[in-house]
Amino acid sequence: MATELPLVDAGAFNDNSWHKALDAACESWGCFHLVGHGVSEQVLDGILEAMAAFFTLSASEKQAIERTRDNPWGFFDRELTKNVRDWKEIFDVGPSAAEGPLAGSEPQWPALAGFQEAVEAYYTAAEQVAVRLLEGISTNLGMAPGHLSTGFQAGHTSFLRLNYYPLCDAPTEHLGISHHTDAGALTVLLADSQPGLQFQKAGEWHTVAPVSGALTINIGDIVQVWSNDRYRAPLHRVLAHADAVRYSAPFFYNPGYNVDYAPLPGALGPGEQPLYRPINWGEFRAGRAAGDYANYGEEIQISQFRTG
């Protein structure tokens, strides 16, 4: 049975009246449906149509723009989560990197009319939503609205992923994506009307009931650290299906590689001590990415940075 997540109406971000609902959703579930986000129906429909067109290309056409360990942008069909192969295909796109671990990496685009335009339009819209959500979270954690924004400007490592979950003959034996939390700050997700995403709450898995026109938001490990565990990054997974394919487009809002994050002063009550020592995003992301691309070792977790 599908579960209805908390619903947050941003009211086109015209004022801060939605902050209370945001705080409650982050504290109770760590995820929610967002309406009143201001992203046009044209942009949402455009990215869903672009995904359907791309993933129906031939295997050779998709593999011509396959990502590598050195260039993370492009097509891939052997993604690992928790060192287990996912039942999905993906297309990743993010900023060109002039420096850092991914210096020289560039987006790769298929020869598909309108695809790049649709992807870039949704990327821009999802990023704008993430910016406003981050302002609300910063405020709710006792800081100025723009306190966290500098780490997400020039040199940020945010990226958009297009997911395709093909039919699976044995859905009880596979998962579209194994259970995990997201490593970054926020995930802004658009999905089609096919259920499949599950979040864990109180030890039970809940299948998300899709809401037409809504974006599904979940906080990541960075927000959990900032909040000193007041907000918990939710464990989630995606089911495989034998009777319907599924598409989704998560935008992962991540800071620059040089950003260090730790519990925010505003999130600490009187006499409360930080539960995490500072974490460098570049080092953390490199460890997580190695585990995603191939089995290069234990997947890094924020629990390894707890102070006690």
C-alpha cells in the first residue's frame, strides 16, 4: 500500500510561511512532496519525454557516451549501491570541471534532438528549487538564510541523474537501487506516475504514493550533520517491477570539493556538543563514488566521523 509523504507547499517561495512545514517534514521523515515550487509543467513534461527518448536508443548509441572513472558524465548501466548491482540504466550530467579530482571532465550528449535543451532546463529549475530549500533549512537550523550558500556557488559538484528502470523478470530477487542515504545536501526528484521509491521509517519500508506535479525532496547526509542529527537523512531504495518500466530524474545538490561541514552552531542547544567532527566533502564524495562505480572497497559513511 502506498504511503503519502508530508506535503510542503512552498507558495512559489513568496514568503517564509512554508518554513514550519519544512522543519516538521525534515524532522519527522527527512523527505516530503513539494508543491508550489514554481517549475513549469512544460519543463517537467520535457524531461520525462527526453528520458523516454534517450533510453530507447540502441545499446551502441548509449554506450558511445558511456561514463568512465575519469569522466563521471554520461551513460552507465552497471551502477553499484552498497556494492550490489542496481537494476537500472542512468545518464549523469554535471558541470565541467577545470580543477579538482574530476578536472577535464565534460558533459557528453547524445545525437538526439531537443535532449540537451530539456535536460539543461530541468537542471536549472531543480537547482533553483534546491537553493530556496537550502535557505529554509539554514533558517530553521538557527542560521541566516544565506549562511550555507557560499559552498554551493563556483566549483559546486551538483549533478542531475536520469534513471531508467527496465522490466525485471524476477523483481523479488533484485532492486532498482539498494538501500542507501544520499551523500550530499539535498535531492530534488521528479518521477513518473509508476510507484517504486521506498523510504524507511521506524524500521518499516513505505512505498511513496506519487503526487502529480510535485517534486519529491529528501535531505542527505550533509544536512544530517549540519543539524546534529535533528534531521536524519532517510534510508531509501527503489523496487524493480515485472509489469511496468519507471523513469525518475534526481538532482543532487552538492557543495564544492573544498567545503568542510560540521554541526551548525545554531543547531546546538545549550550545553549540547557536536556529534560529528568536520568532514571534507571532496574526500567523502571520492570514497562514496568509488563504491558506486565499482567495488573498490567499503562505502564511506558519516557514522565514521561521529565524535563518540
